[in-house]
Amino acid sequence: MSVDASLETELAALFADELHVTVPSRETDLLATGRLDSVGLVELLLQLEKHFGVRVDIERLELDQLRSLAAIATFVAARLRRRAEGAAAD
Amino acid sequence: MRLRVKDPNPGSTGTPKGVVITHDNVRHFIEWAVGYFGTAATDRISGHPPLHFDLSTFDIFGTFTAGAELHLVPPELSLLPHKVAELIRVAELTQWFSVPSVLNYMAKFDVVRSGDFPSLRRVLWCGEVLPTPSLIYWMRRLPHVTFTNLYGPTEATIASSYYTLPACPASEDEVIPIGRACAGEELLVLDDALRPVPLGEVGDLYIRGAGLSPGYWRDADKTRGAFLPYSGSAGPADRIYRTGDLATLGTDGLVRYLGRADFQIKTRGYRVELGEIEAALHALGTLRECAVVGAQSRDFDGTAICCAYVPADPATVTPATLRAALAAVLPPYMVPSRWRMLDALPKTSNGKIDRRPLQEQFAAEGVEAAV
């Protein structure tokens, strides 16, 4: 399983357990289907920080970064990679 | 020709019911509003989704009546409070007609700067109570803007009364009046026999006048139950609409909303019958008892739906299983966000479930608490 795929699985579990939202597929549009509203988004950001240690600045977020599990996984993976590279450079 | 607007209110069947709103209903409100707010061709006005909310008819047709510019707010933008603020800034909007959940969200993320939105002249809201701390947040930052609270259920079209704040509320506990009736409408605070209650006393709030819908779409029974003939009527067509809200009429001529006469609450802009959630929970067959209450959070978040329950089998019933089961039968906004398992529910002296202590417990837990 690739890093992103396992991330997607973790995110799907996080949506189910913490946000209580069922996501049928990795490409399901969370915004258009109303699965992610403003209350859910706040919870999601909290959970991303808790589970992955990723702090997300809501000010810099773009809607497309939140659109699907696949998009969120890509976003989180990039943040984790950047952090790992930053740590390696130190 | 009639314009049918669907109200986001699930009826007793759990399916949304339609409220018929006529073109004349909308035209009356717009004529009043354009005059009262002084809407002009130079205005730049926000238009909010979804279009099945009756409020959108004011955004769209109110703007075009004045020959002003309508700026549609993309439906998903409200997720990102900074982007909403940026839209008001960049589009140089002069009027922002919003709902408390959006105003609260923007306040919570502190996206409004001091003296922000220099072009903005009016902020209006409708749909539910805007928490006073949130209003104070907005008014302190935008002293150049006029703030108007609009009140009214869909059944009486867009809004039936208004209150423009004369100044920033002095305290966070202040109750913001719903104000006075718009032209052509009347707010009546009546007792059970439909007689006006004395000034300052609590009664049921009824609406009369040009905004009244002909009734619910294909539901004559429900229409008869909510739209009543009024004895003080000038003609046979005169009716009043029972809002289900409790209110007072003060000596200052202002009406104040106090809460619901039933178990209905407003959360995130949706009207929710708590009894319907309880019915859905009972139908699961896994609970011995349950009670669903609305608890007001202390800051900007408004009302949270909370459930206290006694499971038949504590080993298999958890908030997660209950949530998942409810999510399959109810829309997401009706699924309780907070849960508490109890050995038994508190009862009143006559054996009914006592919701008050449950409500107080949930409120005392604050907004963060989730099981």
C-alpha cells in the first residue's frame, strides 16, 4: 500500500469515527454532497492536528484541498513530507 | 402564478414540506425593504445560496428592483471564513444579508479587521437568533455599518419584523429585539384565546398581513392548524399565522423573541423538531430511553443538538453506533453532536422526562464536549 493510500484509509476511518460521516469513495466530493460543512471542517482540522500532527492554517486553505479524501490525503502527505525534509535538513 | 419555495423544515413525516409563497408575498416585502434600507442602483449586494431558501428571493429581486449589482456567493465558500471576508472586501459589497451561522463562523475565526469592508453599509441577518457576543464582535469592528435583525418564518415570507441596532449592545447578555412589523404586516402577542396579552407579558407570537403564505403545499390539514382565522379581521380573508414562538411586546413597542413554545430548535439555519430525532432513536430499538435537547453554547456556535440515552445493552450501544444508525435515516444536521449515556433519565413529579436538567448539564459541558 502506498503512503497516500494508507493515509486515505486512515482519513476514511477518521471521518467515520470522529466526524461521523460516511464517505463512499476516495473521490466523493465532500463539499458538493454536503458531507463537510463548517462545523465538520473545524473538527477535521482539529483531528488532522491530533492524528498527524499537521497544523493547518485555515487562512491559506483552498476549497479544492478539501474536496475529497484523495485531495485531503495528498495535502496531508505533502505537509508530512515537507516536515520530514525540514527535519532532515536540520 | 406562484413561486414555490421549499422550507428546510422536515415535517412530522421527516420529509421536507413545501411552503407556497406567492409573487405578491415577495413583492410586498421587497417594496418595504427597498424603501426602508434605501437600496439604490449604486448598491453591491450579496446573494446567498441555496435558492430554495425564501431569503434568496430578497437577495435577487430586491437587488434588481433597485437596479443594483448582485454578487452571488459561491455555495462552498462559507466553509472558509477568510475567503468570505475577502469576497466582501474585493467585491466592495455594500450589503451583506447573511445568516447567524455564517456571521458566527466569521467571528469565531476573527476574520473581520477593525474598520474592515469600507464600502459596506448594511449587515442584515435572519433565520435564527444571532448570539449577542457575535453581534458585538461585528459592531465593534465595523462602526460605519448599520446592523439590522430581521425576523420571520418562511410561512410569512422572508421577514415580518425588523430591528436596527441604535448602538452596540452594552452587554453580552442583552436580548436583541426582533423589533417592529414591516409595513403591511402585524406582529401579535396573544394568549390561548387569541386575545392580546398585557404589555411585557409572554404570549404566543402570531403574524398577520401581506406576507402570509396561502399555506403548505398540498397539506390542507397542516395549513388549517397553523393559519387561523382572526376574529379582529376586517374581511373574510384575514388570517393569522401561529409561529410557535414565544414573545413579549414591550412598552417600547418592540417585540422580543423568547424561545419556542414546542420542542423545535434552530441549528445552523435549519428548523429541527427534537421529537422527530427522538422518534428515529426509539425506532432503532436499541434504547430503553432517550431525550434530545438543544443546548446553547457559550460562544458563537449557537445551538447544539444533544442526546441523553439509556441503552438496552451498554456493551453494544455507543454514540458511534447510534450516530451511524441515525445518519442512515436522518439528514446530517439532525444527528445529535453530543451524547451522554445515563442509567436513567431524570423525571418530573408526574413521570415525564425532565429535559431541563439535561439541557443544563449539556450547556455546562461547554462546546468542546463530545463523548
